[in-house]
Amino acid sequence: MTFAGFSREAVQFLAELAANNERAWFQPRKAEYERLLKHPLEELCVALGERFAARDIPLVADPARSPFRIYRDTRFSKDKSPYKTHVAASFPWVGGGPGGYFSLGPGEISVGGGMWHPEPSLLAAWRAAVVERSADVHAALGDPGFVRTFGLVDGDRLKRVPVRFPADHPDADLLKLKDVTFRRLLSDEDALSANLPDELADSFATALPVLRLLASLAGPPTPVSGA
């Protein structure tokens, strides 16, 4: 399995799926979806796993488990469209906690990571770290490589600072976070290139200070910087 880049035909398939999101359109084209998107995404995961191992990036890229299914879970949604109009894969941190992801859709291709909808205990640990390990938190979030690549961490926020913290806390914006995520957009050329695995590995490498910080919330503190 050798990743050669996604094709323009693959992106066009997703655009057409968005305009025809129904089983009657998709089922006769399922083999086309697998050829254009499912198999290349699996090949990307294999290539990324090799990069992670070579560069000591403690994320897991598994061609069987990293890709998300194309099928939507519509049980609790008013939107009963059966298919996602993008493909994506997740790359969990070794040992659990945060992770990275890649998403490809028409008009939006991105790489990112962090903690999305974390368990209450992890969110509580994040807020405790903001207050009790302020220097570590700011060292990670302010790492020059991370800032240059991703900017600021973001996510859904509470309207007010959680009750047990002062409303005027200097890191109020960090305490309000319900997710701790980061993301950057990629170009079509990035996705079409055989160098996409290197592009993604480079991005995740710059995110290591933040990923290590978030991983430390699930257990004993780990170094925020360094290999």
C-alpha cells in the first residue's frame, strides 16, 4: 500500500455526494468511493504510521481503526442524510488522552488535534492545570512552532468562567473551554500530493508540546517539551 495522494476525482466525488446524499445515489457508486477515498485514506494511515515511528511521534495511525466510517449516525439527529460529505481519520496518543486528526472534504481540508468533548475528569484536570501549572500551560500553548503552525487553541466555550474559579481570572478564556483543540487548513495541492504524510507528520511534530501537556492530564505529569 503506497500513498500517492488523493485525486481531484476524489474531491469531486464528495461534492457530488453532498448534492445527492441518499442511498439510491451512493450504493451503485460504493466501489468508486472505496477506490477514490477509502483505500487512499487507509494508505495514508499506513504511511503516517511509518512517519510516526521514524520520528518518535507518539500517535497511532492504524489503517483499520483510524479512518472514520462514511456512514452517519442519524439516530439522534433531525438530519437523516445517511452519509458524511467528508472523509477523516483520527490518530490517538499512545496510552490515551488527546490525539490528532485529518479531514478531507470539498472546500475544507484540515489537520488538527487536541481533546474534543473530553470526559468531565479530563476537563477538570485541564482547568486545574491552567490554575496550578500555569507556566507549563503557557509554555506549551506559546511554543513558537505550535503558534506558527496552528495559532491558538480553541473549542466550544462556556459563557462564564466555571463557578469555582474567579470571574476575573487572567486565564478566563482557557478556563471557559469545553474542548481544547487546534486546527489548520491545508490546500488542495497538499491533499493531492504524495508528500501529504510528511506534511501531516510535520504538523503533528509542531503540536507535540500541546499534545504532551494534554496527555499529562490523564496521569502523572509528562515533560511539556523535548522528545
